[in-house]
Amino acid sequence: MLLLHRAVVLRLEQACRLKSIPSRICIQACSINDSFQPQRPSLTFSGDNSSTQGWRVMGTLLGLGAVLAYQDHRCRAAQESTHIYTKEEVSSHTSPETGIWVTLGSEVFDVTEFVDLHPGGPSKLMLAAGGPLEPFWALYAVHNQSHVRELLAQYKIGELNPEDKVAPTVETSDPYADDPVRHPALKVNSQRPFNAEPPPELLTENYITPNPIFFTRNHLPVPNLDPDTYRLHVVGAPGGQSLSLSLDDLHNFPKYEITVTLQCAGNRRSEMTQVKEVKGLEWRTGAISTARWAGARLCDVLAQAGHQLCETEAHVCFEGLDSDPTGTAYGASIPLARAMDPEAEVLLAYEMNGQPLPRDHGFPVRVVVPGVVGARHVKWLGRVSVQPEESYSHWQRRDYKGFSPSVDWDTVDFDSAPSIQELPVQSAITEPRDGETVESGEVTIKGYAWSGGGRAVIRVDVSLDGGLTWQVAKLDGEEQRPRKAWAWRLWQLKAPVPAGQKELNIVCKAVDDGYNVQPDTVAPIWNLRGVLSNAWHRVHVYVSP
Amino acid sequence: MLLLHRAVVLRLEQACRLKSIPSRICIQACSINDSFQPQRPSLTFSGDNSSTQGWRVMGTLLGLGAVLAYQDHRCRAAQESTHIYTKEEVSSHTSPETGIWVTLGSEVFDVTEFVDLHPGGPSKLMLAAGGPLEPFWALYAVHNQSHVRELLAQYKIGELNPEDKVAPTVETSDPYADDPVRHPALKVNSQRPFNAEPPPELLTENYITPNPIFFTRNHLPVPNLDPDTYRLHVVGAPGGQSLSLSLDDLHNFPKYEITVTLQCAGNRRSEMTQVKEVKGLEWRTGAISTARWAGARLCDVLAQAGHQLCETEAHVCFEGLDSDPTGTAYGASIPLARAMDPEAEVLLAYEMNGQPLPRDHGFPVRVVVPGVVGARHVKWLGRVSVQPEESYSHWQRRDYKGFSPSVDWDTVDFDSAPSIQELPVQSAITEPRDGETVESGEVTIKGYAWSGGGRAVIRVDVSLDGGLTWQVAKLDGEEQRPRKAWAWRLWQLKAPVPAGQKELNIVCKAVDDGYNVQPDTVAPIWNLRGVLSNAWHRVHVYVSP
């Protein structure tokens, strides 16, 4: 943040030196209303209280500087008659060459020259390029302030064609037609079933991922369930009783709330694809997200159905209410020992970040198995049973398993590998992005790190030279409970860019409290399904001269 | 084993072709007594029942072939008058150039030409070169059979000087003077305190490591404790009672027996030293061993003293009865949650492989903490207490922690890293050895693999080309219980040597059931104490033309 702050201030100083006198005159002429008060802005960022004052100052400078720098252009625009643009026209303006346009309500803005001054970084504003700002502003409440709207007003170039506000029509013959509307920031890897991840620069903007951009991994169409008639069937133990639980029944169990990171086994699969083709969705670094989950403990519900821990190995099988055209439901299982262990904190969750579960995330009830691969966190939960064997579901027995790089589709024996439960230690760089150009002087590197099984991340090492030398990143985010480190740590490193360096090979690797580390390279962990991709994450950037 | 068998048979066939007729005549002339019966040998190897018959045949061929091959030399030796050799003379014969001599009782043998025919492999016989066979034969009961002694008799060259049977005198001023006598197979890294590891080819010869060659990691002189007066002091909980337990008292708790692998945090440190100097003993691959441990469960003993699991984090602190000249005892701690968890199976062990603990391994009582670094398995246990903080011992707070490669002795902050408890996934190659020449055709590669925290080893990948391509090794040893995989897996791979290959870069890497893997290289996990050295293990060998 400091680096950005410094860079912005520097540019503003330059702008002020060049144009200070005429700018002030034009501010008055161009401002939409009189409430624009550059002396009293309040651009604050949550989660960083210690630097609030700094941000206030920066907001001031930013509001001022942006206006100073580009007042000529703006003045011209405001003085001309109102243009009407179609949605298509707007959507074709997504680069510095074409101009970068966005909409808010019915208004169209050309923010080309503001992009580099955006306090959250240029890349975040670019996510909205060619489309509406609302979905992004909804995520980041900092924008809903008058001075931000006033600042934006300076860039208005016209109005949106009124016909373009109509919602898209629904194809009713499509089994996915009833899927919910998704946030446009999501990078879609598959529409049917819907699979999408947040862009990296949004992913680590918040310790808790906002629901609308939480990564979504669906295997089937999203069921549309009525919460009033919803029932969870729990098969009773011999001598116990089967349960048919309404949502109210579930709410009557003691409520537990925990912060848990979910990660898809296929996260970072795209890096494996670069080694050799694999079967699977091309997840980048975003198939991971963190939420506060609340619900009943699975162990309490199982106990009410008469289940208890037994000496012989057993498994708790989950079935979703999502199903394919043959009626086969999504299914998965976890060992009974984990399910019955109060310390493992397995939840039947009905809340995600204080809200009822969104439909994409299992409304009304999903399983949350802290420390375990996403595939076992069965959504739209319909049935729970205890079996001597693992779930016979395809996704338990013929998917989500790891193999040697030597195994291909001709030789694979799915029974020879255990189903993935706990995941290995993982980390990735979310800023800067691969191929980006960074300022010389100092570079800020951000990312996430997490490990399975409740193992806490104890250190993240970052290298600027491809792994020859290392620096220790600062860990942010909540402190972790011993043995229950269910959630990720965000991290960052501010490092001087070695003088004269034209490129940087940035690498990160994390260590968990079992002192497990990430492997150096992808090829030796390559597997035909492209799962468990946890090699060092590498980003190559250029340094601006 | 098959490969070795084949190689021996091949050589024997060659020998038979060359010398079959005159040899048979000389066997009669040279044999020491008439009980030599090449038709009925019984050279069997425990732990491999299925191939007993094969070994019998091989024993026959071996006994026969060895005699056939070298009868001329032996005949000459037996016909000459008895020579007397000093211990020093024997100890100077340890190579093919000088001749390879061993002793058994008062007899001296020149086994130079038998070495390559040794059924257990030449390297194992070479461990005894220049000294007595007894310590090795004591480990491997297979040798205690008449036909083996008769075979050996063929190589007798004389008698040992009677004066050389006197035991070495004890230096009483040395605080280590009372340390026990150790097995000569151990590779000593430090005499005072005694630290030693078994050679790799013995290490994986047995799933259960024989007590005399179990790796020994002492921090201080070995106390000599009287089992009759021994007391274990357990500090009681508030409202509970402190205990002073005799060995008999400990035996009165329910007895549990489990197979647990212990590994020193410094295992394979010598590979880190090759990257950059570290502080620590130069352990090779042998600071790891496996035994059956029996004793009382720590949770039962703590419960009797009134302890129970509490919400706030607490630690069980152990003190040894070994101490330095200032009276400071060895100490370490583990989290109370692990100590009180019956599933974690923490023992106060008084038996090791069915015997009272050897003195080097903590007689009469040590802690065994399955899945956790060796340093917490406190030996010669004197005192147990529950504290709100970790042990203040040097070995808990200022040692046995991992750091980034960037941290040196000027910058290290020991408080910044957690004490090592669970260890990461590990594997190493024990055969062939680095620099060895292997036969063309097929190579047999053997090793061990283990992971901390009860995580089972699910796969070992082996490469002959430095990690470009991989093959899956066969896992031997006991099946592992879920979540309680406390013991290693031995593994082997028989692989064809690619035709025309003159050298092999053999690599192994293991995967545990959390799908943790070993890192590719040592440098990025280098740390100033040289602990946690678990990169791929690499062995470079030559292929005989």
C-alpha cells in the first residue's frame, strides 16, 4: 500500500507542478454540484485502521490530483451535448488503446486516464472495464461515498441506451436455465455446470471472501430448493433413529461458527496443463476462498441419530440434492472418525458470512469439512448415512485422487490411490500478475497460503530471483488456533527491486506447522487429473525503466 | 533379492564350469569335519517365508560354489601351520587390496574372495571387515547354523593373539566413561555424547530395527539408573495428586504396544552441509529407526494425577535424568491435547522390541510420541508436569526449529518459529549406495519412507534419470492404520537399466496421505541448524559394462 501511495503522490505532485493554477479554476466550472469538498474526503479502507489517516490524505490528493491532471478533457466532455452509447459500444472499450469505459446506472464514463490512479490498483478497476461498476462497488463499500461519485462524475462522457438495461432472457429448455445469476467479476471456467473463480487481485483483497465472488465449483445444475419443505435425511444407527430434519430442526442444534478456507483439488491446474495435458477445468490460482460458516455440528446430528465412534473404520456418506439426468446425485464421504470428532468441527452449515447460503454454495445446507478438499463439502445436502465403505460416488472413487506422473489414462487404477481428504500446503502470488510491469524501487508482493488438516501456515518465503535467495513475507489475517488452522493466511512482502534489474522471477513457497513444504516444480507432481498442484508459484514481471 | 540370487547363481555356474572335477576332490581334503553336507543346507532368512525354498537352493549353491571357486587357496591355507595374528594386524585388512579379514572367537579368516558371494550382499559383510563377526551375527540369526560356520572354516588363515581378547579399559575421569558398549556396525557421528546411525544397508534389512543398531541420539552422558529405586515423578493437577511411580507401578497401568518410527530432526543433515555449512551432527540417512514399543499410556498416567484436557492451550513437559555438569537435565514438551488424546497413543515406554529399554534408549523409561520428532521422546524420564507454556529447555526453545534459508546466526530469532513436533514426509534410498557400480540388466533399489503425524505413506516414486521419468516402488512392511501410521514403509523397485547407460541418477520421493510431497532440492529448505532435510534423495551409481 505504501508503494502505491507513494507512486500516486509522486504523480500528483508532478501534475500539480504542471497545471496547478488553471486546474483550480476549472474544478469549479466542471463540478456537478457544490458538495465537492477536496478538504474533507473520507476514503477509508477497512482492515487497516492504523493507516486510515494516510488514506484520508491520499484520498484528498487523489480526488484533487485526478481532477488536476485531466481537467481539460473533462471540461470539454461536460460542455458538449449528451451522447447515447449502446452496451456493445461500452463493452468494446476495455484497453488504453480503445479507451477504458465503465457504466454506473445509466451513465457512461471514460476512465482511461484514471485507471493508474485508482487507489485499489489499476488491475481492480480494469476488471469492470467495458461494463457496469455496480457489482464491484457492491463488494467494496468504500466506493459508496459522495466524493467517490463526484470524482467519477468528472469522467462522464454520456448516457447508456435505455434499452440496454433489460435483463437477458432465460432459456427454459436448458437444465442450467434456473442457475442463479453470478457476479461478473468471476472468471468462468465452465458455464454448464458453473465453475468460476475470483480474479487474483480481488481474492486477497479481503481475508473473508465476499459471497458473490467466492469460487464456485458445481458438478451439476443448481437445484432450486424450497427452505420450507427442505428436509435432511439422516440414516439412524442400528438401535438408533433415522432423522428427517427441517431447517428449523437444524437451527435447534447448538450453533457453531468457524472461519474455513475451501480449496478445490484442481486449484492451479492450469500450471499442470503447461507441463502436459490433463483432464479438468483450467483453474488458475482462484479455486480457493474463505468464509465464516455457521451451522450445526455433524457430530451432534449423528449422535442424535444414535451413531458413535466405532473401532472398525467407517465412513459418513453425503448425498447432494443436485443430480444428473439419470437421477444420480453428487456424493462424497469422509471418515467417521473425523465426523465424530468435536475437535474436527465438521459442520452442516446453513450460513455463509452471516447470510443464508447462496444457491451456488449449497442453499439451504451444505457440509463444511475444515482442512479437507472442497469435493467433500457436499452442497444442497439431502442425505447422510454411515457406511462401512467410502461413498460409491464417482467423485469419491473415480476422481479426486492423486497418481504418479508415470500413470496415464491407459494404466490408471483408481483403486490404488486413496481419495483425497486433507490437502497439502499451498500458496500463490496474487499481486503482481504474471507479465505485469512493476515500478523500480520497491515491489509489493501479495498472496495467500493455506494447508490442510488444520495445519497452520508458519512461514511464506518469497524470492525475486527464481528461488536463489529468499525473503520472509509478513503474514496477515487471523491468528490460527493450534491443530484447527482451518483458514488461510494472507501475506505480503515489500522488497527493494535490485538496481538495474529489468525482470523479476518472483516465487513463493509456504511452510506449515508440520514443516511440510511445497515442491519446487510442477512436472514431478503432474498427474493425469491435474489435482494437487502445489508447486512453488512463479510470476514473471518486468521492471519499468 | 531376486537380482542378487541370479547374480550369485550365474557366478557359481561359471565357477562350476571351470573347476568342477578337481574341486570336489579338494572339498573332502579340506573340510574341517565330516558334517559338511552341501546337499542339505538351511540358509533361511526371516521375514521372507515365501522364498525360503529359493534361499535353501541358493545356500546350497553358495556353499558349493564358494568352495569350488576358491578351493586352491583354502587348501593351501589349511595345509600350512597355524599363524597367530594380532588384533592390529586383523584391523589393517579391510580392502580387496590388503585382503579382507574377519575374526570369529579366536579364529582369523581371510574372506576377500567370498565378499562378492555373501548372500546378504558384499556391503554388509564389509561392515565387519578388520574386526569380529559376532556383533553382526548376533543381529542376523541366520548365521548361527552349522553349514555357515563350515563354509567360513574354508577361509581360516590363523588364530587371534590371545592377549587381544581383553576388553578395553575404562577411563573413569570421563563423564561418558560409564556409557554402554555399542554395536560396532553403528556409524559414529559423535562419541561424547554418543550419536550414531546404522549403515543404510542394515537399516532397511529389517522392518523392525534390531535394538543394537537402532540410531542413537544422546545429548548428554547416559545415566546408569537402578530399576529398583527408579521413580517417575508426575506433578498432579490442582485438586489432583502428584505421583511417584516405580517401574512396578507403571507396569500396573494397562500395557499398550505399538510400532513407531523415530526420526531425528537432523536426519540427512549431511546433504544440507553440502549446500552450505550448518551447525549439527553429520547425520546421513540413518537417523531413523523403527521399534515395537510397549508401556503405559501417558493419558492414563496423567489422568491418575488428575489432569484433563482444558480449553486453553497447555503443554506436557518432560525432564530426563541425564544432565550436564551444571545439573541441567534434558527436557522437551508436547501439547497437552496430544498427550491426553488416546488416539495419539503417547507412551511411557519400558520395553523396546520385547526387551527392557537398552540404556542408550532410555532405560528404564522413555516417552514415545508417535508421529513426532525424536527430540520429544525424552529418555531416562524423571519428571512429567503440565504447564501453560512449552518446556523452557534449550532443546525446546533454542533448537529443533526450522527457519528460512535467508536466516543466519546473526539474524535468527528462535521465538519466531514453532518448535518442531510433527515431521514432514521423508524417504531415502538405502541400496545401492552413492558411487557404487551396479550390474547392467536390472537394478534393485531399496529404501524407506515415513511421514509425521500418523500420515501414511501412500506412494514412493523412483527415477533412474534424475527425476525426468518416474516409476512407482513396491511398498513393503506392515499396513498402516488410518491416522495412526506411526511406522515407516520399506520399499523397493526392480527396474531394467536402460541399455547402454553408463551411469544412473537414482532419485526417490514419497507422498503421504495428506498428499504432501518432498521438495525437489535441498538449497531452498536449507536452514542454519540443518534440520528437516527431506528433499528428494539422490544416489549416483555407475553401471558395469
